Amino acid sequence: MCLGIPGQIVAIDPDNDDFATVEVSGVMRRVNIALLEKGSVGPGEWVLIHVGFAMARMDEDEAKASLTFLESLGTAFTDEVEALRQSGIED
């Protein structure tokens, strides 16, 4: 199964605006946003992420509903978040 996971943009990379730091369930990830229209997203906005790429913008209500559903999957979701945590951005 392939999942798209909602994440909230924290910052756009100042050196390469094709990348953003995105928070996914408490984990910071570097995500490629080049598939989205230039300048169409910024900090605080939500995107749907799949294999390291932001595929689409999401509104906050849709993102939170998706996260609630994914969390209801239990172990499948928590295992995925743990994998993200292990490969996430170091503080």
C-alpha cells in the first residue's frame, strides 16, 4: 500500500526553493516541493507527502482529518512514523 501523509511546512530552504522542512507527526523532514507551483506554499501550510515529494496542497481541516484516520490504523501508522523519525532531520 502507498500512503500520502499530511505534513505542515515549517520553512522553505533559502538556498533551494524546491525543498522545504516539513513537520510530519512530530518529525522534521526535508521534502521536495518542486511538483507544486512555485511560490504556492509557505510556512504553516499543509501538503500531502508521498516518498519525499509534496504532491498537493491541503487545507488544515483535510490534513487533520487525514491524520486522525491514519492514526486509527494503529501499528501500520506508528511504524511508518518511527521510520520517518529514524531518517528525519537531526536537531
